[in-house]
Amino acid sequence: MDWLSEVFSKGGAFFIVNTFFLAVVIALIVERAMYFLGRGHLNAKAFLEQIKRLLAANNVDRAKKLCDATTAPVARVAKSGLNRLHRGEAAVAQAMEETMTEVMPEVKTRIGALWSMANITTLTGLLGTITGLIRTFSALGEANPAEKEEKLSEGIAEAMYNTAYGLSIALICMVAHLLLSAAMKKVIADLESFALRFENLLAEGAAGAQGRGAGAAPGLADAEPASERDPA
């Protein structure tokens, strides 16, 4: 650990500032990764099939309990639609759209901050580089010849440490932003696809119910004249 303490001692104040920013970046990455791998993760297609089977069995309460078992955005959108199921397709679509509007910020939150942190850490590293060089050349003018080489070496080390550290943190931010943005887009695509398929499922169910009702009517119509012809 001696090399680490040496790096921090040579890096200067802006090196320590970037270390604070690194801690913030790691916290953001860990929180978003836990969200997409845990609370925000759900297989939308498999979940829709489960909902479909429960609705086919006319078991809406079980479908709602299935949605309550997870806090994933897809489940919350499905729950809002199920709660309005008795009001018709238009009410279901509106409820799901409102819930999607509510959960979208939760899915997107803090991901854009990583790009800003990449710029901030880069600029902080460059600022540490510039201040290190300024301090070095100022000290060289007042130092005696025996100390000039040592001071020049220390100043250049401080400048390079700050540059490398800032660029390294920025690279971490950009890679994490790329990966988390891909995960965010997948969740949003799953939400939109699930909402569309769920609405189509309800439309097919309503059409089937109307078809069954229309098919039953001729039978009833035929039965009435037959009863009237019955001598009894």
C-alpha cells in the first residue's frame, strides 16, 4: 500500500477531488446495476404468458397477486391495467400509459449523470495537471540548481498522475453509461412491447366474447319457435 499513499501524496488536491468523484461514480454504477439485475429485471414475455393463462381461467385476482410479487416496471404496468379491466379496453390502455409515464423516470434515473461525471473528472484531472505544472515552474525559478531536477520530477509526476486518473475515471463512466443505457433501452422496449401485447390480448378476448354471444343468439332464436310448435 506504500505505492498508493505515494501516489496520493504526489497527486495533490485535485487527485483527492477526483477520488471523491470516483466514489460517486461507483455508487451510481452499483445502484443502477442492482436495479437492472434485480428490482427492474423481469422476463416480459414469460410474465405475459402467465397473465394470459390466468385471465383465460378468469382468475383476475391471482393475476393481480402475481403482479404484486415483484416491483418490476412491467408488473406495475400490468397491475394498473388489471385494476381497470372491468372498465373496458380504453380505460386499461389509459391506465397502462399513465403508469408507464410514472415508471419511465425510475428506469432512466441517474444514467445520464455518468456522462456528466466523465466530463467533470476529465476536466478536474486536467486542472490538476495545469496547476501542478504552474506550481512546478514557479518553484524552479526560486530553487537552487541542486533542487531543480527533483522539483521538476515531482511536478511532472503530479501532472501526469492527475491526467491519467481523470481519463481513467472518465473511461469507466463512458463504458458504464454504454452498458446501462443498453439495459435501460431493453427495459423500455419490454414495457412498450408488453403494453401493446396486453392490449391485443384484451382485444382478442373481447372479440371472442362477442363471437360467442353472437353464436348463441341463433340457437335461442331457433329454440323459441320449436317450443311454440310443441302441442304441450
